Amino acid sequence: MIFPKKWKDYELIDHGNTRKLERFGTVILDRPQPSAIWKKSLPDSEWNKANASFYENKNQKGSWDKPLTDWRLSYPFGDSEIKFKLSQGSFKHPGIFPEQAENWEFINQKCSELIADGITPKFLNLFAYTGGASLAADFSGAEVTHIDSVKSVVNWARENAELNNIDSIRWIVEDAPTFVEKEIRRGNKYHGIIMDPPIFGLGPKGGRWKLNRDLPELIENVMKLLDEKKRFFIMNTYSPQLSLNDLKKILHSVPGFPTNFEATTLGLMSTPGKELPLGNLVRF
């Protein structure tokens, strides 16, 4: 399991009893975490310090018990920092996945290597959400294309880019598998691709995505977009129905996927020192 190590504005305070207590800047949130089936490490008095708690319905939507105004936090990145706008919504996510900072560092490393070889990296972010990886790639000198099927989320990502004085990212509202197929037909190539496919999804034109059914074909197509020699790839999956071993079996069966790759668990470490596994991570 690997964890981000450079956060200052984020802290996983505790987790347990299917919840997690986190600090995002100056705001403390109490959110669902179904995989945290163990007991909490800290007493209720610490959990009661939360500024807001989210309670989920069956369809993963839900509500916050207290309204908060939008707020910001930053992540130290190289000689600068990446700024994010956070907000409450009908889902439990405030606009950032803190564990993904580990991948932002990987993107920076790979882009730096390409630039040292005289290459301007072309980077593609699929299922891109609010754009943490897109911002990291832009900060790292890449030409970035950002793809998400939800217009409001892409607009949020654009706001994050404006916070960071970035105006060079290519923004596209489209179903990721459809975009990939179009890029194959156009003959376009990328040096780096990151994808964070959801368990289920619905594209802007009604296309339905199902992870366990559609992932192998998407990976095969994505490999066709990667440069044959100078390339890197990152994929995260958060489905409890898809174990890391099952994911590795899928990858070994996909034509064009390399035989050697890193496969591990991405997670967070709480202040009391307890690990919280969050998803599968594959990269090369």
C-alpha cells in the first residue's frame, strides 16, 4: 500500500465504524467509508468536532447535516502549490481525492523525464473529475486534455484551473470510451494517460458504462493511444467487486498491455497511524 506524504492542508484524523474523519484545510468532515469496518481509534469527543457530516442514501446520494460555504485548500507541488476549490454537494466527495496526490507526484516525475529527453509530454486525463491530475500535469510542463462526461464537473475543474492561473488545458465534455475511439480513428497519440473509471456511469448522450463489463475493451483501446516508446500510464479502480488480483488477471489478458507493471493499493494513513486502503492502483 502507498500513501501520499506531502499533504499539509489535508489530514485523515481517524476512521472506523464505516466512517472517516478528515480535515480539509480548516474544515473537518465526517463522511461514509464502508470499507472501514473496524473500531474507531479516537473517542466520540474528537468526532463531534466535525463541521459537517454526510449521510448516504441507497443510491450513494445523500445530504450534509450542516451547510458550509465553499472553501479552498492547496497541495505543495515542486516549487509551487496546486490550489483547489472544495464544496458540498449531493455526493460525499467535496471535490478532491487526497490519496491521488501520490499519482500527481508520479506524473511530475514522468513528465520531467520526458522533458529531459527533449519531448513535450501530451497528457490525457480520462474520467477526470475536478482535475487534480490535469493540474499536476500542466504544472509539470505537459499539454493536457481533460475528459469527463459531466458538464458541471468539468466546469468545476475549469474553476480549479483559474485558481492556479492555468489557461492551456483542453476541456472536453464527452463519454471517455467514445472519446478514446475517436482519437484512435484520428491517429492521435499521448505520452501519458491517467484513468479513474467509475463502477457505473452515464455519458452525456445516454451511453452507459459498467466497470466489470467494459473495462477490458477500454484498456485495450487506451493502449492504442499511448506512444510506443515514450509513455506512462496510471489507472485507479475503487470497486469492491474488483479485487487487485482480478484486475491483474484482466490486464494480463488485454492485448497490448505490458507484462511488467506496478500493481498496488492506494490509501491514506490516519494521524493515529492506522492504514486505510481505498482503491487499486496500476501504473507503468
